[in-house]
Amino acid sequence: MLKAYIVDDELLARDELTYILRRTKRIEVIGEAESIEQAMSQIHELEPDVVFLDIQLAEDSGLELARQLLETVHPPEIVFATAYDEYALKAFELNAIDYILKPFDENRIQHTVEKIIKLHEARDSHRAAHPKSASVERPEKLAITVEDRILLVQVSKILYISSEEGKTVIVADDHQQYKVNEPLVTFEQKLQHTSIVRVHRAFLVNVDSIVEIQPWFHSTYTLIMKDGSKVPVSRTYMKELKQLIGL
């Protein structure tokens, strides 16, 4: 049974969608939220297979939440469930698997559920046919393209990687900075199984280069790196970071 999470600022809409999804007997609703902040924290912890997401939230945009989810290593499927049909093009640009309109039609949602299940079955079959090696090699160097050059940067020398004004900036402990065009999520994927992890939607850090963790506000923290620079940690990633460093 697939796990679903619902984000909608209308309680009645959440209740109705939960009821219809449960009637399919193929989807388990494991959580719900009415805001982006609440949703991001719980989705990171619960790891649903699919998120049913309203576009017009009270103070937020569901499109922005979808963008944030796409930047995670294992993003859930996105289904936009909304009263507005004019956002369909933007929704599919964000790789949404479907776009359903309010008031909800049970047969239409059943069709969406079947689509999600077929997609997951196809992925499971592919993984079974192409099993990964039991041993995962940790990359020692990161290849980056700077202008017309390809540079090899020692992974152990990277302090942090950030997203700034549409560019990704790699900061190394030899006072070098490299600006590249690839998005931050690309480097997160390349650096899996290394000491570099995500701590914020705009930052990856090398946990071996952290010298201090300072409390900030609203359960957030600031990391002090060994060159003295500061990196923010959002609540979403603090639990995972504490586990990595043994807190």
C-alpha cells in the first residue's frame, strides 16, 4: 500500500480527499498539513510516496512547496489537487504526475491512484532487474565544469556548497570558490555516500568540516565551519544532522 500526504488549508477538502483515497484500499494517508512549513518538516520525516497538494494555500503557494520537494534526494510524486485549472502547465513543468480539480470526483481520483501504482510497479521491476552493487564506492573527487574547463576538486576539501542567485557555489578549504550552472540537487546526488549532506534548501555541508553548532531561533541552528564561515541549518534537516554527528 502506498503512503500519501495531503497539503491543503481547507479542513473539509483534506477530510474529503482522505475519505476517497481510503476507499481505494490502495493508499494510506499518513499525514496532512495546511502550510508549507508544517508540510516540509513532516514529509521529510514520514517519507510519503505521493503528496496531494493544493496550489492556493492561505499564506503560501503549493507550487513553491513542489519546487522544494523536487530538490530533495528522493522526492515524492506530486499530485496537484486544486480548484484552479489555470496552473496546470506550471504544475506539469514541476513533474507533477497528475492534476485533479475540486470538487473531487471519486472516479477521477481512482484513475490517479492507478497511475501512481503502475509507475511504482514499473520502478520496482526495474530495480529488481538492475540490482545495485552491495558495496558503494565513495567518490574522492568531484568533477565540475567552470566556464570551458573541467576541474577535479577533492571532496574532503569541500567546506560547503550553496545556491546563490541561480548559481551553485562550491567553497573549498583552500580559499577557492567555484561558481557553476548545475543545480544544487545535482551535487547532492553526486555526493551521496560522502560526508557532504544537505542541511538547508540552499546548502550542503561537509560534516567533517563543522567545528561548532550554535542555536539560532525557532529550533534552527547555525554551523560554524573550520574557515569561520557560517551555514544555516533548517529544522527539516536538524534531526538527520544530529544523528550523523552523534548528538
